[in-house]
Amino acid sequence: MRVFIKKFNVEMQIKNNGLEFEVRNSKDEHLGDLVVTKTQLIWCEGKTQPKNGKAISWEDFIQYMNGL
């Protein structure tokens, strides 16, 4: 798996625009983007725009991960 930061605004705290990570598999095929904001994480499969991506709040994400 290869993960790239597509946009990087250097600040200590994530702001509204957040950070966008490009995710590629080991064959360098684009799988999607992960947008991390101060309120949620958004998975954008393929060429999906963040407004159409699958979002999860930080609270729900933490509960999900702790339940594994």
C-alpha cells in the first residue's frame, strides 16, 4: 500500500479543509483519497469528490476501532 499527502498545510491543528491523503495499492493503482478534517474522516473511493464520499465522525470512528 502506498499513501501520499496530496495537500499539506503546515499547522499544529487540523483546520476545516483538513488533510487529503492519496491511497494507492502496491501496483501503483489509485484506490481513492482519505480526507481528514477536524470533525470527520471522509473516504473518497476512486475519483469521488469529498462531498460525495463516505464520512464518519471521529467519535464513531474511535468507537468502531475500539470494538475490533
